[in-house]
Amino acid sequence: MSEPAWLAELNPQQRAAATHGDGPLLIIAGAGTGKTKTLAARVVCLLQRGVPADRILLLTFTRRAAQEMIRRTQAYPSASRSENAIHLNHGTELQSAPATCHAPSIWGGTFHAIANRLLRQYGRAVRLAPEFSVWDQTDAEDALNLLRQELGLHSREKRFPKKGTCLDIYSRCVNSRRPLASVLKRDFPWCVECEDGLKRLFAAYTEFKERQQALDYDDLLLFWLALMKTPDAGARIAERFDHILVDEYQDTNKLQGEILLRLAGKKRNVTVCGDDAQSIYGFRAATVRNILDFPKQFPGAAIITLEQNYRSVQPILDAANAVMGYARQRFTKNLWSNRRSDQRPALVHCLDEAQQCRFVCRQVLEHLEAGVPLRKQAVLVRTAHWSDMLEVELARRNIPFRKFGGLRFLEAAHVKDLLALLRILQNPRDEVSWCRVLHLLPGIGPAASKNILRHLAENGYRVADLNRCSVPSAARPAFEKLCLLLDELAGSRGELAWPSIVGNRDPGRSRPDVGPSSDADDPHRTGIPAQIARIREFYDPLFRDIYDHAEARARDLEQLEQIAATFGSCEEFLSELTLDPPSATSDWSGEPRKDEDWLTLSTIHSAKGCEWDAVMIIHATDGIIPSDLATGDRYEIEEERRLLYVAMTRARNWLYVCFPLRYYATKNELGDRHAFAQLTRFIPPEIRGKFEQWKLTMPQPSSDDAVAIMQQTDARAEIRAQWT
DNA sequence: TGTAACTCCCCTCCG
DNA sequence: GGGAGTTACA
């Protein structure tokens, strides 16, 4: 049989991976080695071999990655002609395939999104109602905080860890599958003394979530694994997939590894793909052991290594390889490229942050003039706020940009408030959301809300009974408005939308296997935008009282309403928003239009899997990369090194690593006017020869400059204010 | 008893 | 800026 033309486009290793038959396959793919292309080609090969699309499961790290993969498969001519037309069957199907399209679709999405979907279908097997809520990090923290106070853990003489730390500890236990004592000893040694309290707290937390039918991110995985362990549902799920492909396997954790093992079942048709040098999610308990131990977990696995880089010019690879050359633990893999260039990447010494901003702007515009559109350029930062000053400068010069990563839309208080109102409509047992909503009302604090919650619990969460509850007289008017609102939205049944818990619904009526819910009697099927509009009527006067910058917030709420309009049901909207939040609205210079060209600002984490012609890494300063907060042990430092490696290997043709020599002191640091800084330790003097050294000269400091710097510092405060 | 106003910290990456 | 804890007032 002669080889199709498109297969000939792949290099021998890529082709071997794409055409691999049945059985486990491990693809070690360095940065820019055409990993996505290879996986996409493999999907096409599977389809051509007659594997039905809906029996293929594609697990990716972000949903964007899943969509990209499917887009690539469609690019193969033979694939689009195939009977198995390819569509992505999202983990939770937001817009999903058009209604007219009945072709089976590939299952694709993140572990969390697929877990969400499977649990809504099969969750009963693990005593989970299909209406469960999904909590994001802040919801989980709020719940922990509530319980921490209830258990009296906050007022101990010895300081008890804060809610964020509690959640980190809990999450690490779950994801690394290690007992609390061991996690405390190794990762949180300063909390060892609180082990008993934490144990009680976590037990209460687990019980609390169960009562409210709520799952946090970790639970999605935990319940998925539990589901796989049930003899009936587990076997059915394993049976329904013939081939499983996992991207970015180096960033999965032990729990996900166990899920995969069970998902693979006896067929063992598992393809995993990853690069240990790009493992940057250790803080989420990801472990490279998954990829290293794959051959042990799946004996007889084929292993294919992709080393030819198609992305970057050789000098950029040389520099990146040099950085990784110092890694303590490394699985040798030297990327090489056919793409020659005379130009080494630049190491840009800036005098201060302001000069760094000017340099970036100038360089971006120079590339633009030379024919590199803004879309093909990016500025990468370690953490989101390090681009604040640059954002001001970009706006001043009318350079459009979009920002990825960092403070998210959903974390803004006003957005959370509105969602909490929707949540209690979807799942009235959600006490965390109730608390949030009740606290909005003037005159209601912890005591009154506790009382109301007790009333609700005693009355089966019926909203019709809510206004019989006694509240402080000062709170009465606002409280009655809330009752009226919920009453209206709950409809004529006099109860909130989903009062049922496990077993309360008609057991014979399970959700359809594929496609969005088509329940005709679902009261939320059509009305979410209308619901949000009604909620906003109630909420508008409240938030204008509570928060500043009402107009900026109102715009966010409008945006939320628009997003909601694209969803079929409240449940989809809420879980989708939690699992795949919009990247941000922080581009306060205004959302650029689709057809416009814009520069990308991104955290390095969010840049994973992306590439640009020109990449500028700013604040490559020791203390920022590696972060001062992440230098606890050598594992953390190694992860920071890989982070720099990931950032550098995003660049195709031009790479600039910039760092300011001094930082100006902030207002509260009295005394010193500025602090001196050093280049990141990951680029030691011995390897600086891999870079061109650009030492920017500064005009003589004048009082004008000082004023300009002060103004920029003020402008940074302005940006923060946008988010208050 | 419970809420509102005040002060003192600290601030990472993401599903 | 915002969370956590403390104090002042209804």
C-alpha cells in the first residue's frame, strides 16, 4: 500500500508515531518538534484505520490545545473527506457541534472537563447527583475558611495556616496521593504542628462538600478515579474508548496517572506525549515520574523521541540548551534545527524598569516595520503583575495588546457575586454561594447569614419559605428584595431549580450519552440571559454601594451576560466557566477587534504550547526568575529553570532576554530609593557567549526623567485600581 | 450580640 | 489592593 502524500511530510520519527498500531506508545517530544502535528496525524491515521471518532479520547492540558489539535486534523485533506468527519466533542460541550451535525465526534478536553462530563453521566455510581456544583479555588478556600472558624481553629494561640495554605496542603495530598503527615513534613514543614487540626478540617471539608453536592477541582479527578474503580461504570467507561491520547503528559500528576491506567483497561491503547524539560506544574503536584515510569506502567510500550526542532533558529536553541545544560536531573535530548541564523539571542541590560519598557516598545515597533505583525510577537513574564508598567507604556503609544494569565475575570468580586446568585439557583444546597449572596445585603453579617442558612436547611431549601425567616430589621428591605428575586427565578414551583440530591430524580431518566442535554422541561434551557438581566436589576444598586469603580465592573457584568447567551443551560454555563475561564479582561485599553493586530502579553505558564516569531522575556532578574517564593528547595529551583527554558523555546526567529539593573523602591519601603538587581542565575557568565550583550545606554538622569518615572509608577497604581 | 470601621500585614504559576 | 484580625459602636 503506497503511503499517502501527507504522511510523507512527516519526518521518520513523526511518521512512526503517527502510524503506530495498537498498544502503548510514549512520544518524547522536545519543544517545537512538531508534537501537535504528530498527534493530529496519529488521530487521522486511527480514523483511517476505521476507529470511530467517538471512541477516541484526547486529553490535553488546556481546552485551547484540544481545539488546536482538532483544527490540525481537519487540515489533512484525507481526514475531512473521511466518513468519520472530525469534530471536537468538548468535555462539557459549550457551543459543541452544530445541531445539524450528527457525525460522531472525538472526545477532547482537559482531565477536569472530561471528568465533569463523565461524572454528570455516570456519577450516580459514586453517589453523586448530576446537578453537582463545581467549585473553583476561591470557592474551596471560602468553604475551608468557614469550617476553620466553625472548628475554632482560627483563634488558637498558635497560628493556624491561612485558607489558601490549607487548600494547598489538601490539594497536594489528593493529587500526589500521599498522606497528610508526609506532605506536611516535606512540603509544608512549618505546619507540621497543625496536623491534627488540619485532619479535622479536611474531614469536615469533605463532609461539607458531600452535603452540598459540590466538587472542587481535585474532587473531579478523585471522583473520576473512584468511578473507574466501580466494577460496572468503570468497565463501561473503559470500554467506550478504543484509543486514548494524552498531551503534555509531563504535567500530569499521580492521580491522573492512575486514572489513565484504569481508563486504558485491557486494550492498553494509550499514547502519551511530553517533554520532561518542560515540566512546569510541580506546584500542582505534577510529576515527571509519570512520563518516566510510563514504560513500567505499560510494559512493552514503544518509545519514540522527536528531536528535530522546526520552530527556532539554531542560535536560540543553542542558548536554550545551554540553560538546560545546568539542570541537575536531565534526560539528555539535544534539540537541533535546520533553521540557520547569524543572529544570537540578545541579553538586554536595562538601567531600570522604565527603560526596559521603552526598549520593548521600540523593539516591537521595529519588528512591525520590518514586516512582523504584532500577532507574531509576545512579551513573557513570570507573574502577571510584572507587565503592569509595560501595559501603561503600550497604551500610551497606542500599541494594542492582549494579556493572558494572571488575575482572572472570575476572581473579581463582582463577577463572583453574580455567579453566586446563579449558583444557588442551580444548586440551592451550595452554602458557600448563599453566604456570599447574603453578605451582600446591608445589615447581614456572619450571624444573620448563619441563621438564614439554618432556616433553609430545615425547610428543604424551599425559597417560598425563605421570607418567613427572621432577619435583623435593618436588613429586612434588602432581604425581601432577594426573596422576591429568587421567587421569580425559581418559577411557579415555589422551589429552586435543583432541590434533588442523589436518588431523588427519576432514576430511569439518564442524560443522553452524546450532545448537550435536550431536556425539554429544563427551566433554564432558554432563559439564562434573561435570568442574568433580572439578577443584575437586583444586584446593580448593591454593588454600586459596596465597590468603587462601578462602571468598570458594570462592563464586566455585561460581558458575563454576553458569554452566558452562548450557553444552553445554567449548569453548562457555570461548570464551563469554572473549568475554562475566559483568559482575562485586563486589557483595559479595550478589547481589540478580531481583525486587528495585537501584541501578546502572557505569563510563561500560559505561553506553554505557543510560539511567536519574536519573543521578549522581561524581568529576567534573579528573585523574579527564579521567584523568591519558589527557592525553597532544589526541586523548585529546577522547575524555575525549566520555566526559563520553556519561555526561551517559544521564540522562532528573535529572542530578547531583558532585565533591569535596578528597581525603584515602593512608597512603603522608606529609606532606599532603589534596589540593585542581577540577571537570573540560570544564565551564568560561562554561557553568556551564547547571547549578544546589549547594554542600553541611558541619557544623563535629569529631573524630567525622575518625574517621568514617578508618573509611570503612579500609572501602575492606576492599573491596579481598575481591578478594585 | 452582631455589624461596621479600622489597622496590619502580604502579595506565584493554573484546572 | 485586599484579606485577616481587632476594636468601636448600635
